Amino acid sequence: MNTGVQILLSSRQATKRFGGVIALDQLNLDIFRREFFGVIGPNGSGKTTLFNTLTGIFPLTSGSFVYDGRDLTNSTPQQVCRAGIARTFQRSRVCLGLSVFDNLMIGNHIFLDHGVWSNLINRKLLYRQLEEMAERARTLLMTFDPKLAGRMGELVGNQPMIDRRRIEICRALISAPKLLLLDEPSAGMTQREMHELMDNLVEFKRRAGDLTIVLIEHEMKIIERVTDRCAVLNFGRKICEGSYAQVVANLEVQEAYLGTNAKSVLA
Amino acid sequence: MRAPPEEPPARKSVFFGVGGLLAAMLYLALVLRVDSQSAILGLLAIGATGVFIAARLDLISAFRQSYRDNERVMDVLSIVAVLILAAGFHNSSFILFLLTTVLINIIACLGLNLQFGYAGMLNFAGAAMLGVGGYTAALLGQNAAIPPILLLPLGGLFAAVIGSILLPPMLRTQGHYSAVVTIAFNLLFTTFLEVYGGFGGTQGLPVQSMSLLGLDFNDDWKINGFEVAFYANYFVLGLMLTVIVAAVVRRMERSWIGLSLDAVRLDETSARCFGVNIALWKAVAFMSGNFIIGLAGTFYALMLGYIAPTNFTFGDSLILVTIIILGGLGSIWGVILTAAIVIILPEKLQAIQEYRFLLYAIVVTFVLLFQPGGLLPRAPRIFFPGWRP
């Protein structure tokens, strides 16, 4: 690239069929290192399928994903995680019966020492790692909500919705991923809560340095507020890509979202 | 209730813990001592009322809190209390045998808890795993010059290895489907033993007695005119095994291992996305669980002195599963409490012996409806006593 920006992730002709349904249709997408990238599109347009195939939950029917210079097509979720990609889920998948701390530590799985020696016999080693991890978890939660950092021992099931979202995002961030995939984090939150969460996230990203975020979102205000670029999917195909201003000006996008006489509505 | 933040880190009271323990031990001693059926029924009514009133007065949560706050002390006191209880029945073979049977069931259920309570793998082949341990004791004990104490880990090892045959089909299926695999295994296991003549068939096999450092466990002994039934030997060893197994299982739960197993149980998909190797952790839970169950089975066979396929039927597996569901999945104290109830009650109350499966089915249904966490629900994980993140 002559612009000096580096491509972190690219999908080449990525296609996913579920029986007769084409959820992803020859999708070509380049995501640059350190950018905040938005993915929008109507329901059923293939946004979540993109995440699910990328993270190895389903295999691609054809096409490929290249991440950080290596082929990541049809890797297992475990390999994807170890490559430095973390995600959240559209329907919150935090473990309600576990404490906030336990939930964060599930996100930290690959950095924990699971050996029999430290866990069962010489538990001083476990204690040391526990203290270290608790400190890391506390620092991370402080960025999002200092009050939540004081409630790490409480069950997630006793926390309000906004905190569950924060916990889920922190669970994905605690392993210091290079690429964070956020699947509609605004669902079930008020606009004010959502803006607060996004501001925290932008602040975290700025401080983390080498972090790229891909955000699936319906709420256009949020896309406008936080993303550098975005792509619009419809019926599994990319219909437009560019800055928010470019995308909303695109006629095909307006049709996909609002029907054929969209221009008058938007104006 | 949340403690106010300015509370000083003073020693928490052991009062409720000790009181509850004493009450439970006295009650258990009475139930074991009394023989007339009407007296037993009366005791049951008193016990149920007592528990109901204690629950109403919040005494039970105070009891649990006291146990949690003074864990080391209460652990030791509980062991001492059980030893004193058993000493009170030193010349009664039947009671000591019954108490040891409870201990064996506790050990087996702790193994089952690793599988179902933590990793979420429902195993209806618990009795078969006990059987693998038992037959290991019978077959290896008669043929080779292996010291009986070594039979215990060997029995566990055999159960873990033979049980791992089930892993490939269990890893390919989930939930109920995976449970069906284990049901099939238990049925095949007993049928095989009955049909195949090599292992004694339906007649079963004799098992040598336990002996350690020249002491044969099947000898009664006498100190200062104190007659001690030989089952006391088995009881003491059984208690030691129970304490060791409970300590290991508790440490597993209170570590990254337990957390990984919880992650596997609660949400496989998201766990995989965080790099959790589902197959590996299921294998860890299933094999270590089977090791513990096999160990219990070996000990059981050594105590019984004779085993047959009827000791290890699918019905016995159901009892084990009943115990961990009633106690509260993943709850160690829950297993201890319900194992005692489920094993002792039918022995003392002959009237329900015939109908115990029906009774358990009803009780399990009610517990799942009204107290889904079990009688003593599992407490949130504390990695170390007193440690908070």
C-alpha cells in the first residue's frame, strides 16, 4: 500500500451458504491496522455470519480470510483466539452464575497457568498469579466504570444490563487482543449509556495503541460518532464502503435501509 | 446481606457453625440408635420441623456463613465430630458398615460432581465405574502379590482408562445425547459381567480383605476391654480417603482448573472463542472423575468382600446422580449431606426400602421445582479463604 496504512485483516471472496441461503456472498473487505471499522446492514444481511466464520464457529463455504499476513480461513476458535482476535456476542453470553472476576478470567484463559503443580499443590504460585490478574482486571474495569471495579467479587447476574455489557467487552479486552470484534453492543441499552460505553472504548483504544476494532451496529449515531470507516452489507454482499458521510450518501444504502423513496426522507 | 465496608476484619463467630454441627451429629446419632419404625418416623418429623424453623429464622444461612468464615476450624471440627460419632458405635458392625457406605458414596459423588457439577457432563455410568474399580480389586487381588493399598489407585486408574472409551462418542454429542451414551455403557457393563463367565458371571467374585502394614482390616480388636468391630478399620480409612478426595476436589474448584470447567459447562461456544480447549477439559473432568469413582468402587469391594454385577446396576448410578442433584450441583457439603440422607434413610426406614426409587423421583422433582440449586447450593467460587478480587 502506498498510503502507509497496513492491512490487518482481509476477506477474499468470503462466501457462506446455509443450505439454500447465502449468508455471505463473495465478500471482499480490507480492515486497516488500528482503525475503528463499522459494519452495518439490515437484519439478516450477514454481519454476524461474518464474525462467526471469521472466529471459526462455522467454516466458510469458499473464499478466505487473511489476518496479519497469515491465512486464517477455517481455523478453530482456539487458533483464532491465540492469533489475537477477541469478540463479544450479539446476545450477551456472560456467565450469570459466576463472579465478575471469574468472567473476566475466562477471557484471559490462554494466559492462565493451568498446571496441576500450581493449582493443586504449591498454591502460593496460584495466589501470586491471582493477585496479578486481579490487578489487571481492576485496571481494565477502571477505564470503563470505577464502581464496577469495586464489585469484582459479585455475581454477574446481580449486575444491571449496562454493566453486563461492560463486563463482556472487558472479558474480550483483558487478553490484550490485536483485533476486537463487537457484535451489536448497544442492544438493550439506552442511548446515553451506549454513548458513554463507546467513549470509554475509544479512550481505551487510544491508550492501547495497537488495537483494531470492528463494530457491528444498527445505531447510525454511534457509527457516525466512533468509526473511521464502515461497510454496508445487504443480502451477504458489500454494497458500499467508506467514511460515514460517503456511506449515508450512497443511494443503494438508502434503498437497503429505507426503501426506494429514501432520498426525501433523509433530506 | 452485604457487610458494611467499615467492618473490622475481626474473627468471625464459630458459634453457629459449631451449634449446627452439634445438632446435626446428635440428630444423626439418634437416627442411627433408634430402631423402632414409629420412633424413626417421629424423628423424621422432628428433623423436618427443625430444619423448617431454622430456615425461617435464617439460622441455616448463619450456619453456612460461619462455616465459610472459619473454614479450617470447621473442617477439622467436622472430621472430629464424625470420628466421635463413629466411636459411639464402635461395637456395632451394621452402623459402622452403614457409615462407611455413606463415605464411599460421598467419594463417588465427588467424582461425579467433577463431571456433571463442574464440566456439565451427565454421567449415568457411575455404578459401572464403581464396578470397574471393584472388579479390579477382585481380579488383581486374587492373582497377584499386589499390596491391597495399591489396589485403590489401580482401581481408579482402570476406571479412568476404561471410562475414556466413552470420551469419543461423548465429545461428539452434547447434553442429553451424551448422557444416553453413558446409560448404554452401564447397561452393557452389567450385561457383559453376567454373560461373560470369566469374571464370575452372575455369581460374582470374592474379594480379599484390606490389609495395611500387617494389619488385616477384617480382624475385630479389643483395647482395654473395648470391643471394636472390624468395620471401624474400614471406616477410618474411608474417612481418610474422603477427606483427601474432598480436599483435592475443592482445590480443583478453587483454581483456574475449576474456572475452565465452569466455562465449558456454562457456554461452550464462547469458551471456545476464548481459547478453551473443550475436548481437553472434558477429558480432564471425565477421567479424573472416573478415577475417583473407581477408587471408591475398589474400596467398596474390599470392604464388602464379595461383589456381583447386581452391585453396579443402572439403578445404583441413578442413586449417585440423585445425590449430587439433591445436594446441589458442584456443592461438596451438599454431596456429604445428601449422601448421608439417601443412604441411611432407606436402611433405617424399612417401609421405604421397596419404594425408594419412587420416593427419590418425587423428591428430586420437588427439589428441582422449588430449590433448583439443591439443598446446599454451591457457593460462589472463592479461590482462597478470605481472598476477594
